[in-house]
Amino acid sequence: MSQTGHQPIIIIKKKKGHSGHHGGAWKVAYADFVTAMMAFFMVMWLLNSSVKVKKAISTYFQDPSGSGELSGSSSAGSGESLNISQDKMKDLKDELEQAFKKSPDYEKLKDYVQMSVTGDGLRIELLESEQGMFFQSGSPNPSNVGEELIIRMAEQLGQLPNQLLIEGHTDARPLHRKEYTNWELSVDRANSARRIMEEHGLRPGQVLQVRGFADQNLRDKDNPDAPSNRRVSVIVRYLPSDGPPPTAADAKPAEGEHH
């Protein structure tokens, strides 16, 4: 038989299976969905976590290597806590300055109120002038100006959760009464400030310690008799990064402290 005009017969066989119409795109989409759900639940958990947990996570993301670059003074807890607290202390310093400016005697006393952010917290110092500015000469009784300023300070500090230390200091000149020395005077002035502040805004227990240093911690060491050595200092302590509020045992006495 002649094969002229005949086309070859082509047979196409189809393979059975599912790879042709089921790709991997759905797996990627599903993985993205699961990841998003995990992120959502993590956010919800963080919103309901304690402050301690939030701070720990915040510290990790600021320094995930744990190199300790954020470390600061041990007196203020972790470095992250110290940095945040310093920012808050600077804001508090500005707020106190605004409150003090409301006093009619502000122009007269502004050079005798010194505030600085230190490793212990915000230190507020009321410095005496030669004639006496905040306390009557040789007496634990505050002047009218001193009492008004202490009250304004209490109204501001009483709104804070921070605890306070109150210190009394004198110059090196001895008092004229043998039975009443600079030790007694420094403690009594600090206690007078405490009583006024507790009557005008401080909450019970906010004052952690009252200290009297006499002339053992001079501000002007080159001039022991300088009036600026006579002062009352209020220290607003940093908040602890975790754990219960500090107790009196946590406030370590400085050299020359008298109780």
C-alpha cells in the first residue's frame, strides 16, 4: 500500500498528579497570616504586662547584644532607668523654677536657690546669706520667706511618687551655746523643713530620711565660714527600676551624718 498523503499519528499522554495546578503561593500567604497573628497577640500581651516587663523588653531593643552600654550609676538602678529619670528630673527642675517665680520675693532669693541633677536625684539647696535668708540666725525656725518657699516646694513634690531626703548643713563657726551645737542646729533645721513640707503637700512616708551634717560637708571648703555653707538640701530620689520602694536602710549615711 502506498503511504503517499498519510500524516503520522501523534498520541499525547497526560500524566496524572496535582503539581500542575497546586503551587506554593498559598503557603507563603498562610505563613504571613500566622506571623501577623503572632505579632498581634504579642502586642496585646505587652499592653497588659507589668512595668518591669515593659522596661526589660525596652532595654533589650535598645541594647540587644547586652553589652551594657546603657549602664549607669548603681544608685539609680539600671542605666536605662537612670537616663529616663534624669530627663524627668530636668523637667521637674523647670517646674519648680516656675513655681518659685510666683513668690513675690523671687528676685531677692533666686541666687540662693540652687538645683542640680546628680547621681542621687534632683538636689534642691536653700543657701543662706550673711544676714540669713531662709532661717533665723542660729535658730531652727524658718523666716517668712523660707517658710513660703518650703511650702511651694512641698506642693510640687507632694504630687510625685519619688521619696525625699532632707539634709541640714552649717558653716564652721561654733554657736554661742555649749549645749546647742552645729550638730543640733543642722538636724533641727532639716526637721523643721520636713514638718512644714508634710503639713503642706507631702504624703505620709515620702520623706525617707532626715540628715544633719553640721560643718562636715562644706559647700565652700576653701571658706569654712562662708554663709553658703549654711543650707538645707532636699534630694528628690530616682524611682527604683523594680522591686518595692526603698526603706530607710537603703539610704546609706554619708560621712559625717548625725541622727
